[in-house]
Amino acid sequence: MGLKAALILLALAGAASAQPLRVATYDPGLSRKGPGLLLRDLTREDAQIDAAIAVIAEARPDILLLTGIDWDHDGLALAALRRRLQAAGVDYPHSFAARPNAGMPARLDLDQDGRLGGPGDKQGFGFFTGQKGMAILSRHPIGPVTDYSDVLWRDQPGQIMPPTPADVAAVQRLSSVGHWDATIMVAGKPLHLLAMAATPPVFDGPEDRNGRRNHDELAFWQSHLPDAPFVLAGKLNLDPADGDGRPQALQAMLAHVTDTLPRSDGGAAARGGVNDSHKGDPGLDTANWPADRMGNLRVDYVLPAKALPVLGSGVFWPAEGPMADTARTASAHRLVWVDLDWP
């Protein structure tokens, strides 16, 4: 065999052995009722945490954005989670977390209920600093990260903020949790993970404050898309067909991304209650909420830029078997993944 032929065979063998890059988002239900409690539970027997770890270990994403995970200043809970995942066979040598707006005191009556200091008076709804934050786990190096979480809501172009007292508008941040642009180096090339967790467009009054904020949180990315490969991921808390919310910002974003329409057998099989009146495809749902209230909705997304080639996608929601019970025990949310053919 000549040298040229040997080099061609080596190149083909390398291409054949290349693995897809799996990017995922997941709310694993790792939030507790007070600071330090998540760390406590991560260091003892806890069936819910065991189930969340089992879901992640089964899906094995290369890059994972976690939402709904409590943040602490020294990163102790996240470090404990990484150790638990490593023991389960999933090693994430790289991680990132920053203080979320959730639970961050603003010292003003942000929700205009006439009282100070409640969870609605924080920059994002929360009973304590760091409640229901975000974290990135990755097999690949992370950095730098641009954190847009301090952008004021009033400064968002085209914002639809409801009438707000001037002193409140002067401090009210747009992000209920955070907006991050994290550069992740994969095989020597940068991938931008645009991470967010939006407020649910419910739990307010006729002013529709949460619905408007949810819309503007997603609309933020339309003026902050990097001129580089990116994936928008997170808990958008917006179903395009069912539930409450303003879908216009999501529809506008779809011009820049590929919606792979990730599906699951478990979601497709769900029936009963308000689920039977939903207009959307149940196979696309990512949250399993009570059928006598909201029912199942699609609220978690992984949306790659249009230029990125996609190999597959899915929602980790088995219809039956042990892992179906595990997913249900872990969280009301389901892990969503997309496989990219990374260059």
C-alpha cells in the first residue's frame, strides 16, 4: 500500500470513529427550601438526587446546561454533584456557575404588592440567594463566559415592560435567572452556549408582568447572537402551542436556529386531563405537570444555529420500564439533547 492510500485510510478511519457532540439541557430538580440544603442532600442518601444522576448518566451529554440548581458562593454543591456524577461513570472536568438573579435582593418593592423583602422583590423570584440557578458541566474547556445577567429590563431594545415606577425600573434586571454566552472549546474550535432560564409567564395579574418578562428574556438573544457557531439552550418556560405566554419572541428566534423537534415516547403516550385539550404534539413535551392543572408542556429547548449539522435529537422520557420511573422520580422536567456533527 502506498503512502497516499494509507493516509486516506487513516483519515477515513478517523472520520468513522468521530463521535457526535451531544449538547443537552435539564432541570434536575436540584433546588431546596433553604441555602446549604442541596449540599447536605448531595452528601447523603436521597432518592430524587440518585434519580437525577441516573438520568444524566444514561443520556451522557458532552455539554450540559443545568437549570433549577441551587447556587452557593463557593461552588460546594456543584462540586459535590460532579463527584457523584463521576462515581456514576460520567466525568465533567469543566464547569461554570455564577450567582443568579434568582433570590438576589433588590431592596425595593419590585412586584408592587405593598410589602418589602418577599420572594417577588428579588431580581428573580426566589426565597434565598442562589435558589434555582444555572450551571454548565462540560467534557471540554469552558471560557471565556460573558454574563449579561445585569442588563436592565428597561434597556432591552423593543421591551414590553409594563408601566413601572422609575425607581424600580432603574434597578430591575431583565434576567430572572441569567443570560450567559459561554465559549466552549471543542476539538480546538469555539462553540458558544447561549444559556438562559426564563421566568414562567404565569403567577401574575392583568398587567402580565411575568408574561412580558418571559417574552423579553428570549428576545434578548436576537440582538446578542455571536458571529460564531452557537447553541441556545435552557428552560424557556414557553410552549409554542399550549399554556400561557407570548410566543412571538420564540417564533422570531426560529429564523436563526434549527428546531430539531426532539421527541419522546413517554410524552407521546401521555393522556388525560387538560392534556387531551392541548393543540401541540405531546411527543415534543418536556415537562410532566399535573393533568388537572397545566398538564404536559414543551418548555425546555436546545436550539443549534442553522449552520450546524444535526445528527439527532430527543427528550429523555421513556414510556415504560425502570428508567421511566427514574425520570419521573428525578424531576417534573425531562432532559433534552441534540447531537451535532462537530467539525
